[in-house]
Amino acid sequence: MKSALKTTCARKEVVLENANKSTIDKAHLEDWIDCYDVMHMLRISYRTLQTFRSNGMIPFSRIGKKVYFLRQDIEKILADNYKMNLIRYDYGKSNK
């Protein structure tokens, strides 16, 4: 009786592990976006995006003819290239 109970518990654990892995895999798949979404996010043309890929500026994955990008990579590139320009309030004032 105890061995049957242990076997049943072990099977439930395996089923739960597989279910959790499936849920995690689906969440990871939602992190991938295609080139049209990237072009829209960055407001660039397809050719510019292709140049970024060719120059190694943006990591990507290709399945057949379809190209995918990780959303986190695009957000990191935007954050890394963020520059804050200070507005000078003394513009147009004469130095007397």
C-alpha cells in the first residue's frame, strides 16, 4: 500500500513538473517578437533593422525566413543608448 502511494505521489510530481515547464516555456515564447514589432518600437525601416542585424548590433534568431528578437534585448539596447541632453536656459542671452 505504501509503495503504491509513493508511486502515485511520484507520478503527480512528474506531471506537475511538466506542467510548470510548459507554463514557463509559453512565458518565454511571449518574450520573442518579430521584425515588424521591432521596426515599430524603434521607428526604423526594414533595411535599417537588417543593417543592425548584419553589424551585430541586435541579437536575433531565425527560423526559416522568419526573424525573431528578444524583447529584453531591444529594451536593453534602448536603455544603453539613452542620452539626456541638458537644456541650456541661458540660450540667447548676451554675455555682458
